Amino acid sequence: MQIEALAAAAREARRRAYCPYSRYAVGAALLSADGEIFTGCNIENATQGPGICAERTALYKAVSEGVREFAAIAVAGGPADGPEDPGCAPCGVCRQALAEFCRPDLVVILAGPEGCRVYTLGEIFPFAFRLEK
Ligand code: THU
């Protein structure tokens, strides 16, 4: 697992965030089971509702390309003109979206200015709701 490489991809994606309303820029990098990296950024909207988080942008890019098996996701976020916020973690909606496609052992990397903190999806989102498929 290339934690620093995935965090770097999330930081790069953060530069592409479209966040004129919150001025909070987030990037995500999702590593597939095959080793492919899908990146995403948050994309806001004047009417708020259509806005989407970086994590779901990355996830939906991957799923729409036919990729459904994942190993890890890195997230880097913070004020658009400032340093990373070490507390930037996937929101509840993104945790549920990830739980649809990822096992509880998905590695979740939170990139911060002092380095990365590493968790699993099961740790940050216990008792996920799943329907038997
Ligand atoms: N946001 C993300 O993209 N991912 C997170 O993990 C937390 C929040 C976005 C949503 C919104 O565009 C901005 O950050 C402020 O909430």
C-alpha cells in the first residue's frame, strides 16, 4: 500500500476543487483492487443541492468506468487558500456511499500537514447499513 503516493494524488486533486461557496477544497484518491487510482474533488453549485464531495466524485468516476473493487481512499481537504485540515474526513453521506462498494477493511487515509493518519472504513463507519444482494 503506497500511502504517501495516494495522499499525493488526493492533494493534487484538491487543487482542482470547485468550491467558490464554502472556500473549502477537498481532493480524494481512490485505489482500486487492480492498482488503478481514481481521483475526485468537491464540485459545488449555486443552488447547493447538486454539489458533490471529493470522495463521491472519485467513487462514481470509478464505478461508472466499471470498477467496483477497492483497496484504499486518501482524502486531503482544508480551506481553499490554506493548509490541509488534519480533521478533514469523509462526511456521513460519503461513508454510506463507500460502504455500498467497499468492505470494512478499506484503508482510509486522512492527509494532513503533519502527515497521514490511517484508519479503515469499518473504524470510521461501524454498523453500516447494507441490503443483502
Ligand atoms: N467536502 C468534501 O468534499 N469531502 C469531505 O470529506 C468533507 C466536505 C466538501 C463539501 C463542500 O463542498 C465543502 O467540502 C464544505 O463542506
